[in-house]
Amino acid sequence: MKHNIYFVSGIDTGIGKTYATGFLAKSWNEQGIRTITQKLIQTGNIDLSEDIQQHRQIMGIDLLPEDQQQLTMPEIYAYPASPHLAARLEGREINFARIEQATQALSTRFDRVLLEGAGGLMVPLTEDLLTVDYIVAQQLPVILVTSGRLGSISHTLLSLELLKQRNIPLYALAFNHADDAQDEVIAQDTIAYLKRYVRQHFADAAWLDIPVLD
């Protein structure tokens, strides 16, 4: 894969990965860095990816020609489940060649591509292939989305340890502030703890704050 593709994963389902992806695309475009988002595999939809729609809403734009061409949503399954299960229920294998071709096409048209996964790093894409395996095979740096909810420190450290074991570069830890209001004391401690941990163990990684949009 080209150097301008970043895989966006999260520490858990519902951590705000889609929101963070859309926000980062919006921010980078405003800085003059032409950025597009792509969904690795969309489940729970038919014909159109709701995650891509949400990205565009956050970015403040309509669907792009690349969306209409299905380049940003090359594989969509109807059942709202892990990709391996959704594909099995539909009786249609995931076409990874199509996904890779779409990603490469986007990478030639834009400065950056944010490739959003489904769930966390250990989500099974097939019976034999985990999301982390795909990231390794494509040699992609990771943007890991976390938050200040109770339990986030442990889930974040487990994900970071997996990246380290697989020699996957961490481009950034993206902290979604949407959960701060649940318990501000826990959220602020989580921020301080994770910032310190990233500095010590992933010195080249960035810290990205994902604010709550009005």
C-alpha cells in the first residue's frame, strides 16, 4: 500500500471510530490536505454505507463521485454483524482484491485516505483472517480511537500491545471527547495516563483530540 493510507481502528465497538474518521477528514481538508474516507467492509446496510454517509455529513459535503462509484464502500453486507458472520449469512465471500484496488485508486486521487475498519483490531473478517492480519499484510499505520469512558485504559493498552507485537506503526492515538461527560474525573485521568504511556512507548505517535461538534 502507499504511504498515504491510514487504518482507523478503535478499542471497542461504539467508541466513536466513524465520528473520529469524519472529523479527521474534515480537519485535514480544511488544512489543505485532500483527504477521503473509505469503509473497509460495511455491515448492516444495503447498497450504501451509513458510515460513509456519516463521514460526509461531518465533513459538511454531499456524497462524492468516489462514493457513487463504490470506491469508498466496496463491500457491503446486509446483516449487522462482524464481517465474517455477515458474509457467511449472505453466502458471498469478501472480495479483498476489490477492496485493495479501490483503496489504491483513492490513494492516487487524494493526499490521504482514512480506511475505517469494523470494530476493533481483533474483529474477524473471515474465519481465518483478523482485522489485524489485514493491517499487517497491507503494511498500514494505525490511528487508534479511544475515549475517557471507564475501562478505556485497559482496552487501549491491550490494543497498543497488539500493535507492538505485530510491529504495526501507531500513527496516532485519537481521543474522542464525547465520553468525557460520563465522569470528568475518570476522563481527565485517562487522558493524562494515556498521554504519558504513548510518550514512553510510542514516541513517534501523535495525540489527536477529537472534540464534540456542536
